[in-house]
Amino acid sequence: MKKLSLILLTLLCVTVVYAQKNKKEKKSKSKVEVVAPKSLTEITSYALGVNIADGLKQNSEQLGITVDWEWIVRGLREAADGKSQFDSAKMSEAFAKLDSLVKENRDIKARKQKEFLEENKKKAGVITTPSGLQYEVITLGTGAKPTLESNVEVNYEGKTIDGKVFDSSYERGTTTSFKLSNVIPGWQEGLQLMPVGSKFRFYIPSELAYGERGAGNDIEPNATLIFEVELLNIVPDTELVSPNNSK
């Protein structure tokens, strides 16, 4: 069988052999018995199952893949018992179809991101720089502008073009300070346009953000990001912490 693609390795997260040899008699539908793992083998096996499920949920959502949990469990059980219905040819065929579907979904999402930026730059008040960064001035301050080597203090909120907030200093109730050269290119360019006391809204294309790799579970590969940023101060060198999703 050919090697799994990187997409499949990411999707499956961990490789584990799951076996369930002892089947309990079914209870009535009105009563469902919850059996907790007790032995070390049961506990670690259950933990691996949870790990797989969490990974499949997160990655299938990002990749636009629909999974059937009954067939996942059945595949694990039958493979563990040495009774897999798929030989190497069928496995290769299934993986090829999955790779094709993932590519198609990524192409659709990429077009959606591009279309958003194309329409957004036509809006009144939106300025597009040569790099492709788009921004709006919400409030224009009167202070100094930072340089790439400046340490800055900001408040900010980051969200996707679908409106999902993935990071917010407002929600944490604390400002964030960092060296400007340590954050994503979109922030590096954008904050240098801001006098202290300003509040801007940035529309950052993926190539100025996290590109093909994405970031964590909330920022998909090739994602366009929207940030509202308040530049509060240019601060002297201290021990600084970069914002969680703007490194």
C-alpha cells in the first residue's frame, strides 16, 4: 500500500489499534449503562480513542470532510480482528478520493477568501497597500508611529471572514505588549501606519498572516484574517509577550 499523504496523517493524528473482543448484551433503550475504564490498559486505550475522536473532529471540520463514526469504529474493530474489508488497492483508492476531496474543498475556500478581498477593497474607506494589506481607519491618533524595532502595547480582536472571533485581548481583560518585528507581516506593516492613539481595522490576506500552515484549531490554512487593533503606546524594552495568534 502506498504511504498515507500528509493530509491523512494529520487527519488521523495518531495510529492506534483498537480491539473490542468482549461484547456486552444490549440494555433496553431506556437504560444506558456507562462503563468506566479501570485497568491501566483500559484507561490508556480509552484515552487514545478520545485523542483520535478529538483529532478527527477538529481536522475534518477544517478540511471540510464528513466522517461516519459508526464506520470509523467498525473499521478499527475489523482491522484489529484481522478482517478488514479493504485490501491495499481499495485503501489506495479511498485515500486518493479523500485527497481529491480535500483539494477541492481547499480550492473552494481559497476562491472564497480571494472573492472577499476583491469585494472588500471596493468599500468606501478601505485602503489597499502594494503588499495586498487592506485597512480602515476607525480612529486616527496623534502620537508617534512605531518602527519595526519598536515595542508596542495594543488591544485587539481577531476574527475570520465568517465572523468567528479566534482571539481577543478585550475578552481577556488585559492589553498585550510585544516587539513589532516578532509578529505576522500584516501586523508589522499595519501597525507602522498607526500613530499612537489610533484604532484601525486590518484585512490581512493569508500570505501576510499564516499562509498554508494556518495556526492552531481556529485559523485554517490560507485564511484571510480581520483584526481591529488599538495602538495604545510605544513602550521601552521589557520582557514582552506576543499576542496568542499574531506571532
